[in-house]
Amino acid sequence: MCIGIPMQVQSISPGHALVVGADHAERVNTDLVGDCQPGDWVLVFLGSVRERISPERAAEVQATLLLVQASMSGQYDAATPAHAAFDLPSAMGPEQLAALLGSS
């Protein structure tokens, strides 16, 4: 499974952007999405921007990543259930899965 990290563009240079996430900054390649602008939110995977996203989507993804991190570090409290910030494929019906896969 690939996990994109939500990051915000701080500055740009040809084919690249300096982006900042929850815990670090890095210079990433923007060839897959074209020109970005400072302030844009993007999903970054393996040093490349994979897609542009809205600030709301960035917050959803970050919240879900924090939930996964808490679970992996043993800090998840099962007595206080948390939910992913978006529907997981395991909770979808056949029509929703078909639409997700582009075969509706």
C-alpha cells in the first residue's frame, strides 16, 4: 500500500517545490502534476508530488495518518473509538467500490 503524505508548498523552482508537512520539510519533484504554487496542498510519496488536494482533504489524510501512527505505537485507546476521516474500501458496497475503481 502506498501512503501519500499531505504537505504544503512553500516555494517553487522549475520541476520542484519545497514542501512542509507535519514533521519535516523536503524538496520534491513536481513533474507528475505540473506547476504548483506556494500555499497549494499536495500528496507526496517517495519524493514526488502525486496529486494536488484541497486543504480539507489534507486535514482528513493527516488525521487518518495520526490514527494509524497511534495504533502502531500502542497509543490507540480502544475504549474511545476513532474513525478514519474518510470511508475505507472495506466499509464500501459493490457500487461504491466499482466507482472507486473507475468501473461504474
